[in-house]
Amino acid sequence: MELTSATIVVAFAGVFLISFMRGAFGGGFAIIGIPLLSIVMDPVTAGGLLAPLFIVMDLFALRYWKPSTWSQPDLVLLLPGLIVGIGLGYLLFRILDHRAIAIVMAVITLIFVGLWFLGGAEVTVHRRSSPKAVVAGLTSGITTMVAHSGGPPLAMYLLPLGLSKEIYAGTTSLFFTVGNATKAVPWLLLVKPEGDVWTLMAVCLLAIPAGVWLGWRLHGRLDQHQLYRACYGLLIVTALKLLWDGVSGYLA
């Protein structure tokens, strides 16, 4: 990868956007910033660049999403599957058809959001389910390892629970804090970043504090209904991006 001024500006903007989403929604929407990075580098290099930066974002985000905002019963159910899923994702990274995974995940997400809209776009509270939580954690672990797209499976489990906006964001934040810490080493082993990538990481670090803080300020301005509508809207964007990645990969 050639370290040009364009590369620095685009990567900085992408990291800022991801940090902003981290502060506003607790995490899970990193894939929204990846298209920006893909303009100046291949997706695998982008994944290696982001893996350590996610940990820094998490440390800043935890200043705002404290233990009082974590849904501990849900995390107890979700985290084991997440860790196992990341391990499976690492083992299968080289043989999985990433395009097919992206398409399937996109279709499932769009169906989920479509059912929400058909139901009147209102939050319907469902009971906590251990099997659903295990499946959500496992699926999120695999997809976050393969494509930094672990948000949709987690959101599909948490959103129907009708958690308060603070508990939703805090639970999501801790979930991905554990996930990002777990997958950082496997990603670095797979990508093996070179000197220019490490230099770019150092520059992008400067985007994180302001991005997280501004996102957190936005979260404070949104009421419960607005936050949930924003999360469902972001799921649509994420799903369409995954669908495009998968379909365009087959057409290329």
C-alpha cells in the first residue's frame, strides 16, 4: 500500500466515521466506514488497519458506556458464542466464500427490518431467549471476524428486547469491546501489516477521541424512538452494502 495524502485523508475520514458510530450506537456498524477505506486500499488491508484501532475506540467508548449501561443477563448469553464464532471465523477465513456469506447476511437482515416495518415500525418487546442469544453471538463472531460486519446479528437479537437506549448502546459497546479484543491478534496474523500501515494507524488514532465524543453527544439528543428508528435504518444501509459486496464480487 502506497502512503499518499489521499490515502491518509480517506482513512482518517473512515476511522472518524466508525468512531462516531461507536459513540452514538455502541458499535456494530463498522462496515459503514469500510467502503471509504476501500477506495484507497483493498478490504483485507483495511481489516488489518482497523483491528487495532477498534480496541482504542473501545477504550474511549467505555468512558461513556459504563457498567450501569450493560445488560449483564444478555451479555452472559451472548459472549461465549461471540468468542467461539471468532475462532471459527479465523479457521474458515481462507476457505469461506465471503461473497455468499455477505449475500445471505444481507437478505436475512433485510427480511428482519422488513418485518419490523410491516409491524408498524414500533418496538415490540420480546422475551429473552437463550438459544437466540447463542445463535446471535456465534453468527456475530463469525461475521465480525470475516468482514467486520458483526452488527446485524446482534441487533436482530437486542432490538426486539425493547431495552432502553442507554442499555442497548452500552450492551452493544461491551459486546464489541470483547469481540474486537479477541479478533485483533487473529486479524494481525492474517494480514501482517507493513510499515506504512502502522504509520497510517498512528495518524488515524487522532480521529478517534473526537469521533466517539461527537457520537455520544448525538446519542444524548435522540429519544428512545428516534434511536431505534436510526438503528433499523442503519441496518438497511449495512445490509445493502453487504448485498452489493456479495453480488458485485460474483459479477467481477
